[in-house]
Amino acid sequence: MKWETEWSALPHFSANVQFLNFYALDEPHMNLIWLDDFLALAATGNFSRAAEDRHSSQPAFSRRIRALEEWIGADLFDRSSQPATLTEVGEWFAGVAKELNAKVARVPGDAKKIAEASSVTLRIAATHALSFTFLPRWLRSLESHTTLGPVQLRSDVLERCEALMLQGKVQFVLSHAHAKAQGVLDVEPYSSARIGEDVLIPVSALKEGGGARHQLQAGRGAVPVLQYTEESGLGRIVRGVLGRRLESLQVQVVFTAHLASVLRTMALDGRGIAWLPQTLVEDDIDQGRLVAAASNEWAVPLEIRLYRDNELLGKAANAFWSTAVEE
């Protein structure tokens, strides 16, 4: 290489001078920062505003744009008018820059997937309601048919479980599901399998003398309701399936929380009606601590689904998926 010839021909030069010779004589390389600079300027056509958006001085920003153009070998912007506009080459490079940025953003996740190909650890995100009820029993049933490696569980609301999957931080997501309340994992490149069933039941504490303290019936005045937050997967389902019907009744939201377990506690305290998974409250119902607060038509059948990315999971994770689906 040329820089090696320069290095050996000038042995009396200092290391710093030799280092500078390497950069002076080698071919220029594109800096990934230039892509974001280019896209910022393409969006506004204003050098001052784009430099500010990039937290850079305008002279430094302009030098980087010019360096990018020199690397490409053509002007990307027509500077003869304000705001600056993209040249024909610039229009083409706008698509290239966006594609390159997208590929770079995927590199850490793709590298992680490759690295975990030989990993025996299973990383699962599960909603709180299933983490404390369904998941332990389900894993125990799988272990009766196969040997599972170490399991790392992240328990959270559905929105954050979905984010963990999108970021490649978990291999699987376990959650309740309903056809009328689909989420980001219900489309490609993700797939899912039904591994269980559940039902959301409107329940209330008992009143003195028996029966539900609060009942969901038309014409009975404002009924106190315990509601899920927007981040909750069960809340997404309640709104998607029952939202319009509830709006037609006189209901008063008196308490809101992420977790079904919190709404269960409030329901037991007599604060109102909550739609809770049967897997969570079956003992409360069997022992008479909670009772149905509405007719069966207000119950919401649920699926329990296991989600995965269709891309490479690794040997242990693929074996786990096969066992889970076969069950």
C-alpha cells in the first residue's frame, strides 16, 4: 500500500508525522455522521437551521457537507438559490442515505441475534397478569416433555414487552390477545401461536347479604369502574371489545392502573367493577371474595399467545418454540 512505502522511506520522521501521512495519502472514507448531516439539510435546505438541528456550528457543518460531496464526486445541493435544493444526484442519494441509516441501525440487533445462535438462555417478556399465574404452570408442563435451559423473564405491561421484542432484547413475548385489539407483534416479521385461553370477567366485591356490591346494568345510575391504563394490554382489549358498549351506559371511572393485580385489590376493597382474567381471580371467585358483576355477555374470551420474531432465534430458542407450539 502507498502509505507503507511512505513510512519505510522516511524512517527519521516522528510517529506523529507518519500517522498524518497515512491520512493524507490514503483514499478518503465516508463518515456516517455525514448521512445525518445530509438528511438534515435535505429536509430544510437551510444551512443555518440544519447546523443548529445537528448541534454544530455552520462552518463545520458546511465543511462536512462539502466533504460528502467530494467523496461522492458530485454536488448534492444546488446552492444558487435559497433554500438550497437537491440536485438530481442529491435526490438519488436521499434514498441511499435513508437505506444506509436503516441498515446501520439494525446492525446491533442483527449482531446480537447471530451471537445468541448458540445461546441456551431463553429471554421471555410476559405481561404481569400472566407472569404470576399462567407462566409458572405452563413452563412446568413444558419441562415434563423437554429440558429447558436458563430462563430470563422480563415482566411488564404489554406496550413495554412489545418494545423489548422490537429492540431485539427478548426472543419471546407472552400475552393475552384478542382479534379486535391487535398490536405491533401481530404483523410480519413476527408470528405467534395460541398456547392457552382465558376470559376477562367483570367482577365486584360482595355486598352485605350477598350478591355483587356493584352491578353493570342499564338504568341503575352511575356505576364505578376500575380501568386499565393505555399501556396495558388488557386495557387495549377492553377498549377494543367493550368500549362502545360501555360508553352507552352510565359508568364512572374511579380508579386507573397498569396492573390487573392492582385492580383486583381495589375490587376486593369494594371500590368498583373490574374486568379481570379468570386465571387471576379464580380462587377469589371460588371462595366468594369476588362475584360476577354483569351477565355473561359482558365477559371477554381471550387467547394466551406466544410471540416470536421470524428471523434467527438460535438452536435452544427454536427448540423451545417447537415444544411450545406442539403442546
